Amino acid sequence: MAHAYRMLGDLGRAEDMVQEAWLRWSGRHVEVESPRAYLVTVVTRLCFNELDSAKTRREESRGDRLPESVDLDEGGIGRVETLEQISIAFLVVLQRLTPAERAVLLLRDVFDFDYQDIAALVGKSEPACRKLLERARQHVTEEKRLFSASPDAHRRLLAAFVEAASAGNIDAVMVTDGGAEGRRVAGIRNLQAPLEGAARIAAFIAATARSVDLEAEVHELNGQPALVFYHENAPFAALLIAVADERIHRVFFHADLGRLRYLGRRSAQ
């Protein structure tokens, strides 16, 4: 499930890929030496097909579309070996890669596939796969410091940011040129490009909180503390951050109701 989710950035579609892969596994007529390798291969091919078909969809053509935020347990992913491989910052980097770059990176660095098998799977030569991996790793390296901050650092800076934005004291927290992507919900304007600058990001969050009667709770999304907004007990939006060097460098704001399905249950009132 985690592999399909990383490939697609959408948990519902990832579930469909895993279900189809399981059907193919159940209906196979040959013995398989490595079930894990077989299933990873099938899921990867299914994800390639899904990504190809999605190119014609308007929603998939938006370069600023965020991966779906999820509570790992609620989404059926559970604990992964390295939480940074499922963090929202890492998934955003993956979404910027081509499907082939994404697949080669995951197959080599997460599943330790050899180049011969990767080449056969993605339909490229081994030298081409090495080049794809080099480009993908370069993109990851540029943002890697945002992947591994501790949950305590996330929790502390998230609380400070929310307090500062709510009070209008937008300079109380250092936020370096981050990105905040939103969706049109209940009058919130859709941002066509990442929002740059500490003051503008904090002002956007404060204005959003004032626009509707919202209540907020801290949930663990993608392995890190995040903020979930509720309106009349229903999920309204999610705010996630990427942290490095004791600063917030990215702010990811989800307000697409169709992609707020796996945020975890609200605490008892």
C-alpha cells in the first residue's frame, strides 16, 4: 500500500491498485520465487497505467496539486520502516518527478531492486535507469533536510505557528519562503501557485481560520504532527509543515474535501 501511495499520491487510487494486484496474485498459475518482488512489480506497473490515464484529467495537470494527507493507521498503511519515506515533504518531491524517475528511485532506494529488473519494469535500458536515478536523487537531496525533523520539533513549531497566526502576530515565528497550496472550499480562494514569504503564509492561515467557524485538533499525518480543521464535526482542511534547522520551511494546506478522507477520527467531545 505504501508503495502505491508514494507512486500516486492518492490513497484511494492506491487501494485500487493494491486490490487489483492481490487479484492477480490470487489468480496466478505459476510459482513465484519472491512474492514481495512479484507484488511490487505488479503494483508498479498498475501505477504506471494509472498515471498514464490520469494525464488527461484536469486535476492531475495541476503542478501544485498536493499528495493526499493521511493518518497512516486510518489509511491502512501502518508503520513504515522509515517515516521520512512517507512524509508530506518527501511525497511532494516525488510528485515533481516523472513517473519513471519516481519508480526507479523507489525500486532502487526503497526495495533494493537491481538495475536489470528495474530496466525491464520501466521499459528503459540499464544506463537510462541509472541516469533517471541520478536525476531523482538530485531532486531528493535538494529537499532532504526537510524529511527527517523529529516529531517534537514539528509539534513545537506547529503550535507556535498556529498561536502566532491566530493572534495576528505573524512575525512571532520564522517561516522562510514556504509553499501553501489550498483548494476552493467554502469561499477560500484557490491558490494557483505556492504562496511565498512568512507574512503572507501566516496571514493566509489566519484569514482561513476566520472565514468559517472552525475547530482544530492536532493529528499525526504522514508520520508527523499536523493540524486538522473541522467544520460542524466534518474535516474541513489539514495543515502540515516541513521543518529544518528549527524553522518552518514549507506550509502545506489541504482544503480539497474529496481528499480529506483519511485524517483519523476526531477526539471525543
